[in-house]
Amino acid sequence: MNEREFFQVRRKAERDTFLRVIRAMPDGKLDYKPHERSPSAGELLKTLVFEHSACCELAGTGRGEWKPAPIASIEEAASAFERHWD
């Protein structure tokens, strides 16, 4: 199994776990920061969702682009994650 195949197998196995983590975040708390220099919960969520999208694109096409968009709610993040899943 090469690295690309390994990544695709792991991605499929971890989908539901990622969605549970995303949906476990309290909506309305996306601006929470444990420290003034820390990224907010929304920024961390945006990174998680869009890094996954870029990695999947890279594995599928050989190209990956970083194109994050602001996340306004937990459900929006979960929808974006699912939309970029394939």
C-alpha cells in the first residue's frame, strides 16, 4: 500500500469521528480563546475543515489549494466538512 492509498483508507475510517468532534463544539462559542494570542475555536475549526479539503484534493488530483472561508456556525462547519469529503 502506498502513502496515497493509506491516506484514503484512513480518511474513510475517520470520517464519523471528525464529524462528532466538529458537532461537539458548542455553537455560539466560536470566538472562544484560551489566551489572547491563541487562535479562536472558530479559527481552529476552519483550519480543520479546510486542511482536510486541501489534503483530499491533493490525494485525489495531485493538486491542493488552501481556500478557507469564514465559519459562522458549527452546522456550517459540519456541512463544509461533508461537502469536501469526496
